Amino acid sequence: MIVVMKKGADEAQIQAISERAAGWGLKAHVSAGAEVTVIGLIGEEAAAQGPALEMMPGVEKVMPVMKPYKRASTEFHPEKTVIKIPPARHGDRGLNIGGPGVVVMAGPCSVENRDMILSLGAFLKGTGAHMLRGGAFKPRTSPYAFQGLGVEGLRYLAEERSVVGLPVVTEVMDTRDVEMVSEFADVIQVGARNMQNFNLLKVLGRCRKPVMLKRGLASTLEELLMSAEYVMSEGNTEVILCERGIRTFEKFTRNTLDLSAVPVLKRESHLPVVVDPSHGVGHWDLVAPMAKAAVAAGADGLLLEVHPDPAKAVSDGPQSLTPKRFKELMGELELVARAVGRNLH
């Protein structure tokens, strides 16, 4: 249920709606826009209270939310969500995910060693990247493949943040690790294989770090939004949606990168949308054109794999950009962003 307040409705009238909803056992979520305030009500009895709410002072109209993803929908929250990432070091600037800027998150698929993370992080920051992505815990198709450095990898990422100054994006796989990973990460990533790990999503909904939710290998966009709803229903509203390619019959690419997902998700939801072209195509020579296409399509950020020597990478070397190619791509992305009225932060 959505309560649309009249233009100029005062704080007392808005508070009265929230208090009345609480008395009915409903949860109220206030979204104050520049022109109008919308109050979303969640609960089994919400629809039955519509007539009573319409009679309250300051109410313009009451409407049902038709989408199954309530909190994630633009109906429930008309204003676009902007997630603020605090500066990694004192004196550095913070950044926003969502809004006019495009955020570039770059780094290796896996954290391999301390020296590589520190040196690559310094290069990426100098080239204009905004966040460092790197996996300490790696879900792999084969049980014999490299699974990540675990806690040691998290410590290297934390050292990079304090020394170099790039905020960190890293993945969590287990409910038991959420608290630990949240101490090291600025954004916690949920991989494609865990998109419908509902127990994990609920635990992440109770932590207070932004969550980047990757689309599952064969998941619909509605299923992605419903997974976001699991996180948001527990109280964490800072969710980032990530398109990373889906499994189709095509063999020339690792996955099929669904760039139509970007405008669809931005129409259906207020949450920021990020694209991962590296996993989407699986070949380094296709990453740059798809990254530029993602920005043109309206993506709020990119997730790019960069490795100092892709041929020796312990995971996903074929899709990783060299530092030289990444630097070239950053210049091209700036031009595309400007062409569509945006900018690289």
C-alpha cells in the first residue's frame, strides 16, 4: 500500500500516518521527494486500511502496490536510491553509487598476494578507478580450483584501503562469515550462485553495509528483484543490482550479457544498477565494447577484472584486462559517459 501525501503536507501529518500504521501492525517507510512525500506500508492488513487512510489530513490518495517486490519497486520508492560510500582514509573523498556519476570497480578476480593487491590498487587509483574489487572467498565450479585466500585475503584488501585509499568490494559466501567480511568490506558482494541463498540474504539484510547482488546464472529480472526484497525486508535498504550475464545456448561468449536488463531494472526499481562485462563475456577483447555499451545503456557502475599478468592469474585470466588496456578503456568510458550526460566520478 502506498500513501501519497498532498504537496505541502507537514511533518505532523506524515508522522500521524506512520503512527496509525504502527497501531495496525504495519511497517511504514517514508520517502520524501522534492515535490511529494510517499509513505509505503507493508503488512498483511495494509489493503484493508485504505479507506481509513484516505480520510486522514494531508493525504492525497492511497494506492495498492501491485508488484511482488514492494520495497525495491519504484512504486514504493519513487526517488532513485543513491548509496554513499564513505572515504577510505581521512581526507579522501567519499563517492556515490547512483546519481549522475558512473562508478568503476576494478581489480583481480582473486586476491593472490599482498604485493599484487597494493601495487595494482595504486595503479587503479591513479588511473581513475573508484573502488577495488577482489575475491578472498571464491565459489568455483570445480572443487579443485583455487578457492581464495580467505581471511588472509581480506587483510590484504584492508591494508590496500588504508594505504592506497580505494574502498573495497568483496564477496561473502556463508552466513557465518557475514560479520567478519563486513568488517573489511565497504560493499559486500553476493555472487550469482548465491543470489537465491535466502538465509544468506536475510543475514545481510540485518547488517549495515551495502550489498551488491549479482543476477543468477539463469534467473529472471523479477527473481533478482525478489532477492533484493529479501535483503530489504530485513532492514538493509542499500542494495545494488548487478547484471553479469545469463546462461543461454550461445557458445562464443562465457555468458550472454543482458544489457536490456539495465533500463528494465532502472524502470522497475529505484536501486542502483551495475554491470559486470568481464563475467558477462569471458574474453578480454569483448570487455571494453560491452563496458562502453553498459554506460550508454544507463548503468550506474561497472565491475571490471584487471590483472597485472592475466596469463598467470589463478582465476579468470582470459577475461581480465591488463593495466595498459584498462587505462585505455577509462579514457574511452569518460567520452561515452559525457555523451549520455553523465561522468566518471
